[in-house]
Amino acid sequence: MRLFLTHCFTGKDNQTFDIGRLLWAVGVIVFLAYGGWHVVKNHQFDPVGFGTGLGAALAGGGLGIGFKRDTEPCSHS
């Protein structure tokens, strides 16, 4: 599990911590928690709105990581 998390939150070299990936993960977790809280509190769920919002959050994070891919340190092993 530790190796999996290391690969998720580091750059191409798997050694340099990447704050962008961490913020992306935290943002998605907060989005899911807020959606769950809304369902518990209001007893309503809008699957189209939820899917659109989650898709936008995931796409935004992916684009952010993609834009900076050329600046990430890489391992030369």
C-alpha cells in the first residue's frame, strides 16, 4: 500500500513529492464527502450534477498534471 501511495503522490521519478497530485486527491475526497453529506442532509441526489462535477474535478487535476509533465524531474536509471 505504501508503494502504491508513493507512486500516486510523487512525480515521474517516484521520489519527488508532488503537491499538485496531493491537492487533486484531497479535492476529489472533499467533493465526494460533500456529495455524501448533501444526500444525508437533504435526502436528494442528482446523478447528472454529481457526475458532471466529479468529471470536472478529475479532468481538471489530470490537465494540471499533464501541463507540468515536462518540468517534473525524471530518473535516469
